[in-house]
Amino acid sequence: MSGLLVAGGPVIPNFGKPNACLKNNGWFCTHWIHEHWHDILQPALIQHIQLVVIAVAIGFAISFPLAVIGYRFSPLDPVLGVFADFLYTIPSIAFFLLLVPLTGVTVTTVEVALVSFTLFIFYRNIVVGLRSVPPDVLESARGMGMSRRQTFWRVELPLARPAIFAGLRIATVATISIATLAAFLIQDGLGAPIFDALGTPDLFHTELLVAGGLAILLALTADFLLAGLQRAVTPWTRVR
Amino acid sequence: MMILANAFADAFSFIPSHISLLLEKSWQTAELAFTALAIAIVLALPLGLWLGHRHRGLGFALGVSTLGRALPVIVVIGLLIAVIGVGFWSVTVALVIIGIPPILTNAYLAVDGVDRDVVEAARGMGLTEREILTGVELPLGLPLILAGVRLAAVFVIATATIAALAGAGGGLGDIFVRQVKYGLAGTLAAAMFVAAIALLTAGVLSLIQRAASRRTAPRA
């Protein structure tokens, strides 16, 4: 259980060699950033990206078939939707703690909670995207002699892409932000230096700002890259 | 599986023996969250409605929403504590910041998305811009506006719990950070209460939202 105490336990401050900036608890001590980029910041950033990529990939892999089921069998849609919404609504910290007896103080616990969080976003967006395909278009596809399977892969899915990508962007950005809470449980991701800074006696400004800033930058960069990808795979939306 | 069963059994026996503590902390969390939510509504709703009515600032509305999602709550709370110190205000301001984006963006999209023909018809009938906004666009956009409030409420409740982790005490989060005192059973019980508050709030707002959509969309 010791891992659970990270947030409240004593934390050894990460001050390197003391200098004027650190002594004054400055907001952007470049000396400290240089000194701890390789042992604190970079590993935390890489762990953070891993946490998020795994959660988003598994979340998408689970939601996609569920959304197709919800789209095809509309009576099931509210049931699946409400279940995903239920998982989405449980605050992450509570979710982490409720999973501890099941999966322990491990990265699995964090991933299960993060995946559960993404399901609702993916599910809604995929269903909405598939439903947005105009009936005329489906009629034409049928008229052209396409089978149901062909219609799905060649017509419905491509036309649902804008909504699916919107969901991917929302889920990715939100998961990057929420994954900072993983450090409440395990020393993993950008949350680790953030909690570390919060645990120092007079709140180490540089570490909080730089680690927090990296998390925000990572989220905005991911959003920007996914928006570019979205434009590349949905050329018809560029007409406007 | 034994550990699992024991842990939850302990948590369930913790609840009746510490019910007054749990209810007191739940009340603190709810009070904090709903105060912040009310402030966020007062600040964000008029702005979102007005921008939506003018069909201006789509980029701003969407940007606020993305930025709001990208801001880790623990960083927001930490920065506010660093700047204005631990206390009621740093937590409340953090919660308001977390609550604003979904309310603002949804209010914008709700009003912006109201059928332009309907708005034109209202204008043709001689309604003032203010009457159009409050009498036509607001009722028609209400389901989406309430969806934003619901989203904000869930975020704010979650964040109110996290405040304790950043050293700003109060509410059920206190139990999370004092595991030495309350043990795993207490932590699990508090987590159940947090989840219950969030689910209950979301459930009530969903019912209101459903009632609003039934009123505005009789064709469905």
C-alpha cells in the first residue's frame, strides 16, 4: 500500500545544486531544467505518452465494435451509451482507488481507469458519425449493388470519419490531462514531477510549471497533429 | 479474489461506523463543487449565449473547450496555490476555471445551432434581439446547454476531490490523503461516496435535460 501514500507522504525536494533561482523558488530556473531534463522530465514525458497511447488505443479497440453494435441494433444503443456514460462520470481518482483491491497499485489500474474514461467519448462519436450518413447515400449504395458489408466499409465508415476523428482528438487531449493523476497511485508520467513539486515544503515552482507545461503542450501538440491527420483523411471537408 | 472481497467488505463496514464523517466530508465536497459550478454558470452562460446569438467567435468557443480539456486539474490547482496560497479561494477559482469551458462551448453551440429560419421568423414577428435570445434560442437550445452544465458538474465534482491531493483540504479528498488514519477501507468508502455524488448529480441533470428536450422537440 505504500505507493498510495505518494501524494501525502514526505517528499525529498528535487533541488540540485542550490543557486539563486532555486533559493528564491523561481518560476523558470533554466539551470534546474537542464540538470533534470534527462533524469526527471524526459522519462516522465515518455512514460506519459506511453500511458496515453495504450489507453486511447485500447479504448478505441473496445468502443469501435460496441458502437457498430449500437448503430446496427438501435435498441441496444441506450444501454451501451448509459453504461459508457456511467464509467465516464465516475471521477478518475475514485475509479483508481476502487480498482486497487482488484488490480493493485499498478499501471494496470491506471490504464483500466483511463480506458474506461475514453469509452464514452469514442462510443458517442462513432455512433453519431455513422448515423450522420444520409439515407439517400445508403440508398444509392444499395442501388449500385453493394452488399451490407461493402456499404459499411466503403460508404458509412469513410463518411463517419470526421466525427470519429473528432472523438479521437477529444479522447486523446482529455486522457493526456487526466493521466497526470496516475501519479497519485504510481510514480509514472508527468504527474510524478507535478506531485513531487506539490509535495515540497514551499511548492517548487519551476518543477510544477515545467512538468505541467509539458503536459499541456503535449495535449495541444497531439490535438494539432490529429487535426492535420483528420484533414488528410477527410479531404471533402476542406471545401469550405 | 479473497483480498478483493475483504477490502470491499471492510469498506462496507467502514460506512456505517463512520457515517457522520463521510456525510460531513460529502457535504463539504458538494458545497465546494456547487458553489464553483454556480459561479461558472454565471460567468460562462451569458457569454456563450451572446456569442452564439451573434454567430461570432466559433474559434474562441472551440479553443476554450480544447484548452479546458488540455489543462490538467492538478496543475491548475497547484498554480493557484502557488500564486494565492492554500485556501478556499485557490480551490474555488480552480474549480470555476475547470467548469467554464463545457458550459461556454455548449451554450455557444446550442444557440448557434438553432434553426436560422425560426430565428428569422421571430425577427419578422417583431421580437427584439433580447426576446429572440431568451424566448426562442434559449428554450430551443436548452437540452444542449444543460448537457454542458452536466459535463461541467461532473468535472467540478471530480476536481473538488483532487484539491486535497494538492494540499488544499476539505471534502472527501481529505480521506484519500489520510490513509494512515482511515486505512484502505476508509479510502474505498470515500471513493464510493465521491462516485455516488458524481453519478447522482449527473443523473438528476440528465432527467432535467430529458424533460427539456421533450418540451422542445415534440416531434421526436
